[in-house]
Amino acid sequence: MDRAAVRARPQSQQGSRLISKEANIAAQQQLGEHLNAGDLDAALQTFAEDVLDHDPAPGQGPGREGLRGFFQALTTAFPDAHIEPAHLVADDEHVCIAYTLTGTHDGDFQGVAPTGKRIEARGMQIGRFANGKIVERWGSTDELGIMQQIGAEPKQSTLTKLSENLVR
């Protein structure tokens, strides 16, 4: 890696030391446990302060504080949110998980008023670790599936118009 690439990385990623794969897996598992217990402050300690989220949610700010806003919005919309890991794969600096998110829609979610409906959505996350913290994150959750489950999916006429525009 050239010096310019190293300089372009966030400060927490420069000069990082390799932590064991097992320690990174344990940190990832603790993240899920803390989120499931509603301990947002402890969960956020898994992330470097300047973590780079390659797939931020709409309106999500940068770094750890941006993730705080995301998780607060999620747990406000789904106060009983629960993340259940289904698969975990790791190498020396990455931990990848596939998970299922469940919860009850008891708060505003992306402009949709609470419906009391239960949701279940699959997702995945790839975290790159340095110094025992997630310094980069890639991920996705089936938000369209969530919107459909809470009754906010696009109407068929909207989907037809979108597909017609794609064909043109």
C-alpha cells in the first residue's frame, strides 16, 4: 500500500496492530449482545470513533456518532429489536455476519407511524477491525421487506411506472 493510501485512511486505521480473529469475533458478538440488551453506549464502543460506514442509512451522519443516531432511530421505531446472528465468517481483520432482525413497530420508522406490527428481516454486515474496533463497515438490511411488513410498500401502480421508465 502506498503512503497516500495510508494517509487517506481515518486516523484510527493508521499504524493499527493486528488483533486475533477470535478477539474480533468476540467483539462482534458483544456488539449484538449489547444492542439486544438495549445498551447503546456499550454497543458503540465496538466501533472506532471515526468508523467509515460504506452503506449509511438515509440521514446517517459520519463516524460513531452517526451510528448512534442510526441505532437510536432503529430502537425508537422497534423498541424490542432483536438481532439474531445466523452465519458468521471471519479472517484476521474482517468479521462477516448474516442475521435476522425482529421487532415490533411501536415508533416512527422512516416517516411511517407506529403500526404495532411485528417485522422480521434478513441482513448482513462486514466489519473490518483494527486495534479491536470496527473501523470500516459494509452492510444491508432488507428495508423494503420491513416497509412491506408495516404496510408501507409502494403501490403496484408505482412499481409499474418505475419498471416502464426503466424499459424506455
